[in-house]
Amino acid sequence: MDTEQHRPLRSTVAILSRGDAAARADATPQNSRFVRVFEALAAIGIEARPVIYDETFADAVRDQLLSVDGVLVWVDPIHQGKTRVELDPLLLDVAARGPWVSAHPDVILKMGVKDVLYRTRHLGWGADTHRYDTAASFRAEFPSRLRANGPRVLKQNRGNGGQGVWKVEALSNADTMVRVLHAQRGSLPENMPLDGFLARCEPYFGWGGCIIDQAFQPRLPDGMIRCYMSGSKVAGFGHQLIKALIPPPPEGVDSPEAQPGPRIMHGPDAPQFQALRRSMEDEWTPRMVETLDIDEASLPVIWDADFLYGPTDAAGADTYVLCEINASSCFAIPEEAPAAIARTVKCLILQTQGTSSGR
């Protein structure tokens, strides 16, 4: 018998998240916030191990990751002042040595940054979108665009939690003054000189490399629809009445009225989102993959596309405008998503091991 041909496939993955030494010492699948993902993987015979990352013990993390078949990464681009500037090279090194990594840093740089809004603006999810690659072009082009086209939303290329996202309005009584509102929770509108605001944004050209400029969407108060994806298939939806970029009520930023509503989770078959699902699975994701030159098998095992409602079409149906893709650390997720993640992981393992045995 050809024992090599009938050898069972290995199936061990690491679930990587950020934490300190104490969290690393105490980490188990049962006390992890990803416990349902651990359970879904175990249900189909995949062993998952919690791995806690911090820059201070990166070498030990590297050794752990090199001992598994694949790595699922849940680490934000920016967290309590720390970035992924050291983690991403580590993950690139691990992926080059054998284990697959999801989401791979190269894939994140294509789809998990705000530049994707500009590069895919021709798709059905696009809007009036521009990119500024230098501080000089930003200063030269943005003021006239703001005056001519109404309120704009500026976004630094890499970030999360509303960091570096601003609504900007020109004040009618002075060409040199603007009203700005940061998307971070607790922010208040601020009137300031346009030149001062442009200077405030210039650091975004450092790590992020560019600033993305989109038209403000008037239907923002209708909420945001988060479309959860596992690979190229929809894994569920979340609808939330958000408060980011909406001025706080008279009761103040800490009042109950100023807080975002709960994100209501739905499975992939939710009737009210089937038009969006068809667009994502049949048109937008395939065209995004082609536009960004991404191998479909390299799509993250879990990612999400955040949509705002655009203007209704001629038939009165909703349209959708992409405002962000999250590929670095997509969580929390719908009840149906852990099983979808497990199925996608199994396909990756079978594909990877099949390629290895075919060499």
C-alpha cells in the first residue's frame, strides 16, 4: 500500500491575538473571546491553539506559529498606541516558511486599507471618491473640492475604531473656516481654520501613505450594514444605527441618546439583505479580486465590508456605498460565522496539503 498517499492530513491552526504576558500565560480555548471559533474548528476535527502576541515576546510567538499548518490572525491595525509594524514582517516570514496566514499581510494591504475605496470606485459599491498621495496634493486639491461638492469624509489609509476619519464641512460665512467632526466616540464638532485642519491631517501620510476622500452620505442616520464574508461567501450581516460623524444630541456625548445602537446580527439568508448578498457574491467580490490582483483562495477566512445606504434607485430600491473593509481583525461576528470559518479553514488545509503531497 502507498502509505504516503493515504496519510491523514494534518490539521492544526493557531488563533493569534494581541495581549500581554499574563494573557499569554493564561490563554486557553475556553477563556478566549474566540471560543465559538475554537468549538467550530474542533467540531470538524481541526485542532486550534490560542497564541497571544506582543512585541516583547515576538520570537516565542514565531516559534509557535511555525509549528502549525495555518494561522488565523485577529490583531487590529492600531491598538492602544501599538501598530502592526513589527507583526506584519513576522507573519510574512512565517508564511514564507510554510504555514498559511489569514489574513495575509499582503492581502490586507490590498483590501483592508481605505485605498480600496479608491481602487474599486468603479464597482457598484463605489461613490465620489478621490485619493491624495502627498500633503502637497491634499492642500492643492481638497479645498476646492470641498467648496464645490459639499460635505466630505476624509479617511487615513490604515486605522480602526474611527481613528483618522473626519467629516468636513465648509462654513458658508468664511471660505477659510471649516466644521470638522472626528469619527471616534465622544468627539464634538469643531470650527477651525481649514489650513489648520489640513496640517492636522498631514501625519496620515506617514505610516498610511495616503488620504481617501469620499462624499458624505446623507442616509448615514439609517445605519450601517456590515456584510460578513468567509472567503468569497457571505457568512452573515449586522445592522447598526451608528453615531460616528453625527453631531451629538443636546444631552451631550455621554448621554444614552449619543450612544450607537446595538449591532443586530443576521444570518446569510436574512431576506432584507439578499440583494446585497447577490451583489457581493456574484459581482462585487469577484470584480474586487480581479481589480486588486488577489488569488480568491487568499481571501481572509473572515472579513467584512461596511456599507452605508446610498440614494434609492429609480425603482425605489436601496443602493449601497462601501465605506470600509475590515480584514485585519473582524470580530464580533454572527452566530453562523464560526461554522463558515471552519469550513473555509478546512478547504485551505485540504488545498495546502494536497499541493504539498502533489510535489
